[in-house]
Amino acid sequence: MPLLRQLRQRLFLLVGLALACLVMASLVLIGNEPSKPVEWHHVSAEQKQQVHKYVHKVLEGECRLRGSRQSLLSLLPASSRAMQPFLWRDKVLPDNLFQYPPPFGFRGLEGKVEDLLDQLPAESESQSEESGERCRRCVVVGNGGILKGLELGPLIDRFDTIIRLNSGPLGEFVADVGNRTSFRMSYPEGTPIRWVDRDPHTLFVAVVYKSVDLSWISAMVNKLAVSLWDWLFFWQKVPKEIPLDPHRFRLLNPLVIKETALDLLKYPTPRPLLWGWDQNVPTLGVSALNLASLLCDEVSLAGFGYNLPHQNVPLHYYDHQPIGVMQKQTMHNVDTETRLLQSLVKGHTITDLTGGIYCSFCSS
């Protein structure tokens, strides 16, 4: 009888969850008209030459050891000096890791986190992609439409460390975005359904936005099927596999996102809501910038910038969505992020290779 009662309760929960999903989906369909696709703008030879000249200047200039991180530390609390980019099974987990739920921490998930870390490499076993004696330059490659036609691929590939975000494709776009990937940083719904990276040195940086993401990461590491129960909690289709060996997975320290949100963007502390989020979750791009400052000495951005006044600019380099769709989302505050990024570029903390945030090399 107790087993029957438990099965009955789970069935009721499943039915309730399915009905809730149907209601939410219908509200989305009713409230959002499809966006009109936009055509690509032409990149002039002069603009391309200007961008290439600036990227050459960045690559060939003097590299400042810990330059970007030292500049960021002036905006961060003293505790940030001990920040680690990833979590490891052979390192003690900090107590404040469990202060907030995902994506700012792992409150209530101590057991699941420890189980996952047992499946991942220890720091002492990890390869040396993330460290080294010499001065290293990172580029965080965003997915912005500003990359299309600039043919920056070969120059992007010259950076020491290349961080790519979510499902940003390579393939036919390598002329604009390059074909090397040091880190592919994503969460389940943002990860490519079909793996796109052919670089044998690629590492996958798993980002956790909700507790079920931990189960998905475990399934990807162990080459197991995602359970039907877990599938119910993803808001869009997620990959069934990631073709990397377990030693090529990293678990992002969620304190990197917390630091980005609360200390860099000055968002209010997270608060529980009945449904959804406050607009205080950073985009993955800004969190990747913070991660890059922990991995490299100098940080550059490429393919960043939401030029919202110009609605007819494509949002991504690989599709025809208008950039105005960013105004419809409610999770991220792109205006606040833009102001932060502009201040970091103007202050020489980071460089903006494509000029979508703040153009240091434009004539006007």
C-alpha cells in the first residue's frame, strides 16, 4: 500500500507538471508574435581592415601578467582573491558555496555535487590547458551578428585560450569565428545538440542553473541516458551525449556567477519567487569574461554587443533573428551589462576586438 500511494502521488505530480507546461507554452505562443527575420548587413573592406589592424595590435602588444584580473579585483571584495574557476574533488569546497541555490551556489545539493565531482578529474590529474608560466591571452567569442563577414577566424585562433559559448557553431562559419576551442561553456539547454568542436584539446565547462542540470552533467560524463523524469525539467531539447572523455569535463564554480552578478553588476541578492527569476542573472557572456580573468592574464571579447536601437541587425552570426528579441527576454538586464562592459573596455581592463561594446579603434 505505501508503494501504491507513492506511485499515485508521483502520477499526480507528473500530470500537474504536464498541465503547467501546457499552460506556460500556450501563454508564450499567445503573447509573442514570431520575429521577422533580418538580412545580413554588408561589411565594407575598410571596416574589415580596421578591425584586423586592431586585433593584430592586441596580439602583438606587450602582455600584462594578471592584468585583467588585477583590474577586476579593484571592483571585487577581498575574498575574490582566492576565487577558483572550477570545483575539484581533491579540493575542500568553500562554505559559502552552499549559501544560495543555482546558479549562484549549490544550497541543498551537497550530496549531488560531491557525487558528480567524484566522477570528474582531480585538479592534480588535470592537464595544463588552464595554467602555465607564460603570459596568456584569452578571447571570449560571443555569438553576436557583428562577427559575420569580418573574417576574424585566423586571428581568433592565434589567442592562447579561446572560450566559446553555448551552441555557437563552427563549420561553415570558421572564416569568421575560427576553428580552435579551448573551452566550450554552456548549460544543458544551450549545449549543441550535435557536437561542433573538432579541436582535440577542447574542454567542456558545465554551468548549473537548476538542480537537474547536475544529473544531466553526470549522464553526459558517464555516457548514460537522461532519465524521463529529468527531461521534464528542461525548457527545450538538450543533447543526449557529449563526445568527450570524462577528464575533459569541468564544473564551473557557481561563485563565479555570483561574483559577476552581485559584485560586478551590483545586482540585489537573490530572493525566492513563486515562478521565474528576478532580472539578476548575468548572461553567460559576462560570466565567461569573469571566468577568463581567472584563467588568463589578458582578456578580450569578440562578437559582443546588443545594439538595441538598430533592430534590423541580426542577433547571431549564424541566423537571421533580429537583435530586438533581446528586449523580450526577462532574465537578463542587458543595459546594465552593457554599461559594465563599456567601463571595463574604457578602463583597459579588457579589450573589445569587434567594437560592439565600445569601439576603441573607430574613427568616430
